Amino acid sequence: MVNESPDARPRRRLRPTRRGKIALAVGALLVVSAAVLIPLSLTGSDEGGHEKERPQNTLMIPEGRRASQVYEAVDQALDLKPGSTRKAATAVDLALPDQAEGNPEGYLFPATYPLDGASDPAGLLRYMADTARKHFGADHVTAGAQRNNVSVYDTITIASIVQAEADTASDMGKVARVVYNRLLKDMPLQMDSTINYALKRSTLDTTTADTQLDSPYNSYRIKGLPPTPIGNPGEEALRAAVSPTPGPWLYFVTVGPGDTRFTDSYDEQQRNVEEFNRTRASAATS
């Protein structure tokens, strides 16, 4: 969620946004992210042109997972020593855009991938990046980036923030609009999700100390987009970043399940945050 007025100094949690989504809603993520089953074997055909044995298992990468989490999932799926896939990522050519500077964050496309006896980290990572490029290279994505006056890579970064911040698919377009509105007004994004990324956590609470963090991902202190995506967004978040919902909003807060409130009034945002805090305190004591 977005906290403050353009001139206000950071306060303690003026609007919790996308509460620890992964920690609190893993089950829901797994259901949602079963979206795409890549229907091809990672190993293709043998030298004689005969199709190899069908995959016996699959690896599911939910929307919004960070690269570090993808690496861990691959290690576990292939029964490898922890850190194996992270090491492979530094050596394999994923044909990433120049803006990425070799960082695959955002380009490990969430989907369900087949596994077989020949699957390895390099092959899986290439498959994920190839799948991402096919989605991100679509004409409507390029056209949307031009219309929004950002690069395709910036669009993926915005989609990753939307994925981390929005509670529902219907809210994603509004969250994307908040990002664009703040960029146009030269306001810091003030997104808790970017601080969570820097601190390698997922939480509801952002403290004043957190907002002073010395990190390029601290969107309270540094204006503009973070240097890379903060996770790997799915189709709905990408669609929202390409075609954000029209509106004047600059702030939002999720007061309760399915109740995310958007406004362009700082005073109204404060009232919404106060209601959120009351609701949360009540739930904690009941």
C-alpha cells in the first residue's frame, strides 16, 4: 500500500499494503499459479528424432515468487544441494535484456514446468526465461509500454510491484495506476513490497526505521522504480501494468479481505489506515 503525502516524512506503517502474501496465503498462491502448464518436455527429442520419455513430475512456480525462491524450488524438485541452481544462474545465458544487467529477477516466468530424468537447473532456467520473453515480447506489451512512456523492462518491474501489492485481480489495474500516477507526479512510490524485497522478507509491518533503509529498493527514500523487478509477475499483473485502470488514485490500503480502498486524498488514506489498524487489533485480541 502507499503511505504518505508528497511532503510528509515517513511515519510508522501509514498503510500496510500487501501483507505477507507468501507467508499468509501460500495455499491460495498455489491454486492461482497452477495457471500455465508448459506442455513440452525440457529435453525435447533424442538424436534420432524420437520423442523422449514424458516428464514424470512437474515444478510449479507461483506468481510473484522471487528468483531466490525459484532457485530453492528447483533445487528441491531436482533433489540438488542447496545453492546449486543459484550457482547455475550465474553461468547460463538467459538472453536477458540489457537493463537487467544479468539479473533474471522478473524473467523466471511463473508456470508449471515438466521434469524428467534429464532436467537440470540450466535447462529449467532457460525454459523459464524463454517463456517470459515470449509473453513480454508480445505486441500488446510493447505497445502498452510505449503508451505509458516506459520501457518493457520497466513494465515488468511495475507488474512485479502490482503482483506483490494487489489482493485481487480486480485491484491490480488500480494498483498499477497508483504507480503510474506517483511516477508522473515525481512522488516516491512508498511501497512496502520493495522494502520487503530488500530485506528478504514478507510482512505486514513497515517501521520508520525500515523506511530509512540504505538500499536502491527503498522506494520511500528513492524516487522512481526499483532497479529490477521485485519478483516474477504473472499474466494478470502484466496485463494491469500494460493497461492500468483509469483513475486519480495516489494511495491505497487493504482494510480487510477483499476490501482495498483507493483514494487521491491523504486525509482519507489516513482514516482508512486507522480503520485497518483497528480491525487488525481487534482480530489479534479476539
